[in-house]
Amino acid sequence: MSIKLYYAPGACSLASHIALEESGLEYETQRINTAAGEQRQPEYLKINPRGRVPSLVVDGKVMTENVGILTYIAGGYPKARIWPKDTWHQAKAVSTMAWLSNTVHPAYGHYFRPARYADDEPSQASLKAKGKETFEGCLREIDGLLEGRKWAIGEHFTVVDGYLVVFYRWGNRAGLPVKALKNYTALVERVLERPAVSKVMADEGITLDK
């Protein structure tokens, strides 16, 4: 089986990169320089016409979006134990990942890339301010959801925990007080101690601060 992940360092594709490394599957990666606009080049648009990362190509078939990729990797290869066993927690995992993708990520997008959503500068400034406020509220909500828990879903590490690292890192780099969120911080520290996660962070050349 041939597996190839297209990712950008520190982007939301970090979640899929972590899942692949945790799975134990053999795979290759291709780094996409989004700052240079490689995601909009014809070669990449043939793979993902949306011009976004991540994209996963399995035996020539393309899967996009973290929720789909994470569900395929974790749910399809249970020996890795990065997916819940029972259907309730599986559904909770999908529900949580959908919220991260559909609500938390766009909130950060309004803060980080307001020009994507509005043309004039006053509107962009308003979007940026509101996006930051909403994103910070999401981070606090995550912290509350993790109260009394070692892992986000069930009793062991799942792909949801790797996905949560993405938003913590973004908040930290945005100067938000994420380190004051004790439950969220403790989870991220546990995730970063995992050998697979350390390897992926090193491969992407990123830390929580850069």
C-alpha cells in the first residue's frame, strides 16, 4: 500500500501527520510551502482542488480534510490503539473533531487571515478582533472539557489529542494565555512526550513557540 501525506509545517495538517506516525504505517510526506503559494500551484490543485492541506493519497485515491483523514487512519487500523473501541466514544471523537474543524479552526482563521473573509481594512480589523475573542473562548472551552481527564476521549490517547495540539500551539504563538489553561496544558505536555509526536514535530521543524 502506498500512502503519501501533503502537509505544511505547523498547519492543521500536523494532526494528520501525528496520526500517521502513531499508526505505525509506512508513509511518505511532501511539504507544501503555503507562504510561497505552493498550495495554489497546478500540480497540487490536481490533488486537492481546494488548495488546502492536508491531503492524503492512498494507492492513488485522495482523501482531504482532517476529520476524514484522522477517521480513516485511526478507525481503519485499530492495532495502533489511537481510536476508541466503543461506538459511543467513536462518535464523540468524530463530534469533537467536527467542532475543531468547523468552529475552532475558522475562529482562528478570522484572526489570522481576515483578508480571506473581507476586502476592506475596517472589516478585516473587526474580523480579526472578533476572531481572536472567539478563538480564545474556544480554548477555554477545551480546557473545561478536559477537567479531570487524562485524555480527550475515553481512557487512552486518540487522534483527537494530537489534533488539540494544533490549536494550543496556534494560541501560544498568537500570544494568548494558553499556558494558564492548566488542563489543556497538561494534555499537550502528555502528547508531546509521545515518541511519535516528538518525531513529527522535529520532522516539521516546529515547537510550541515556533
